[in-house]
Amino acid sequence: MKRLLIFTSCALLAASPAWAKTLKWMAGPPGLPAGATFAVVSGDPGKAGMFTIRAKLPANYTIAPHHHPTDEKVSVKSGGPLAYGMGDKIDQASAGSLQKGYHITMQAPMNHWASTTAPTEIEVSGMGPFAIIYVDPKDDPRTK
């Protein structure tokens, strides 16, 4: 019985999933305000096809109203909560609150926004190529 348990444990470790790999964290991602970092979990957000990224958002961080050409699934992996809302303007009074372990799908091309009060790590999955289009072009950090 002990041998079976040891063998099973070793087999599980040898077959560890892709998400167990060490992530390479970088500044960005492009299109988000300064202060966030991200890592690619799978796929390539810049190319056609499925992708998953993780992003670490600092406390008191806001992503202005924007939309994407494809649906995106957003989940909180640690920290949080992530406040979010739909529409062309930020309205904290009507914000939803996404807690660790939960997710929401932001449908294309619905305008939405997000903010944090504490450091928050999120995971975003969708179809590439990833694009972010701000409601107000002045909010786009790529133009600053």
C-alpha cells in the first residue's frame, strides 16, 4: 500500500499541469495603466486563438471604461475584491464585487471598468488577438 501511495504521488508530480510552471512576470500588459504586472499562462494574447494571462493590480488601481472585440472571462486568484461595472462611466455606487474564487464574463463589445482597493491578482481568458478599446481615448495609456 505504501508503494502504491508513493508511486501515485510521484506520478502526479511528474504530470504536473501547465499552470504549475513558474510564471514570467512583466510590466504591463500594454493598454493598462502603469503599475500592473502580467504573465502569460497559456497561448499568445497577441495572436488568434485562446489565451490566458494573470495580472497583478496594485491597491487603488482603476482601469477606465473600455471594451474588447471578444468575450473575456475574469477571475480573482488572490487578494481582492475587484470592483467592476458596466457602462461608459465609472460608478462605484453600483459596482459589482468579484471575490477570490469567482469569475465574470465581460461580453464583447460591452463597455466595462474595474478597480481595486487592495492588491489583487486576476486571471483573464479569451480569444486573441487581445485588444482593449477605451471609451474615452484620453484614458488610453498607450497614447500618453
